[in-house]
Amino acid sequence: MTDGLQLERCPICGKAATVIHMVDTYDRADYGWDAGCAAAKANDGIHQDMNKVRIMAMPSKEAAVIAWNIKARKVRAENGN
């Protein structure tokens, strides 16, 4: 991933997470890096709290990966997994 960093899997469903750079192609606005569950969709019945399955607007890819991994571990611990 980024210098040996790997994304933790989703703490809710166990599926792979992704990291993407959010850039508006029209005005070239840079919204930073987002990371989270690739399978999460609002109101999907599995990911009840979308804030638990995503990280948004991080300044770098590495920061997004680190923040996601911390969040994934915290949510997993809260859920007793």
C-alpha cells in the first residue's frame, strides 16, 4: 500500500477497505484522501453508522491509511471482535 502500510479490513463486515484521492475533475478542487469499507453503502442494513466505516479529507494517502487502521481497530474493539 503506502511504504508497507496495509489497510485493515472493515470492522463491520470484514470486507476489504480502499483508499482514494478525492479531486473534483471540473474545478480541480482537492478534497484530500478518503479511506474506508469498499462495500459500505448508506442504508444497506449492515453499515448502520457510516462514520464507523470511513475516514474523509485526510492530507495524504499515508495519513488516510493510518487513520483508517486506527478507526477500524477501535470499532472492532468496541464491537468485541
